[in-house]
Amino acid sequence: MAEYDLKELQKIRQNKDVLDYLEQHGILEIKKFNDIYDYETELYDLQVTLLKLQYDIVEKGKRVVILFEGRDAAGKGGTIGRVTEYLNPKKVRVVALPKPTVEENGQWYFQRYIKYLPNAGEMVIFDRSYYNRAVVEPVFDFCTKEQHELFMQQVPEFEKQL
């Protein structure tokens, strides 16, 4: 167990003092500590900014959709967790839709997303969007060629309506 000089520890007043102390006592790799500290500091600042945005959305009755796109195991879920960590859960929803069900396959494709769009004063985060139909679903045979072509024709008009 390392011995710590209480008088030395009491001199610590700033982050730089902590780093100097750790370096002098060989407690950990300073570069790694700095990287983690910088990451956590920037993350905190971004989370505060996002919380301010959420207050503005609620106050002004705005509707916000945030999309996270990417492959499986790309880190979307973990990132969404960090993004929503300090947000008011009553005013933010996370939507991660699985492949379309048999019932959904018989519906207009965008219908499954419309029901999750935000109400006034709300933010919705989609773990993948309807663009799955354009890129992922054809590759995994989750849709037919005709469904894909119909989607590509309808998506510009749907987005205009949004």
C-alpha cells in the first residue's frame, strides 16, 4: 500500500496539482489519465449543452428527432446511453425498431416510424431510422426489390411532408 503525505495532499488545489502528485508518485500513466479527464470534461460540457437544448425544446414546444445510424455493435447503444444520461426521461424517448413484423410488412412502411415521432416539447432518438429500408433491409432480405423501389420513390415526398 502506498504511503501518502497528508500535507502534500492538502496542497492540491487544481487539476494540475493532482496530475503533478500522481506523476511524482508513479500512481498511473499521466497520458491515459489526461485522455480520460479530457474526454470526461468534454462529455460533461456536451451533456450540459444537450440538457439546455432539452429545456428549450420543452419551453418552446419544439419537436426534435435525433438519428443514430451504423452497423450492429458499432457503439450506437452506448453512445445513446451517454447522450440521454442526464436528460429528463419524461421528455426524451429512445426508439430501436426490430425488423418489420408480418403485420408491419402489410402496412405503409413509414407508418411504423410515424407513431414514434415526437410530440410538442419532446425529443425522440432513433437507434437507426427508416433509411434501413434503403441500405440494410435489402442486403438481409428483410424487404423485396419492389418494396425497396417503392421506398426510394416515396422517401423524398415523405420527408417533404415532415
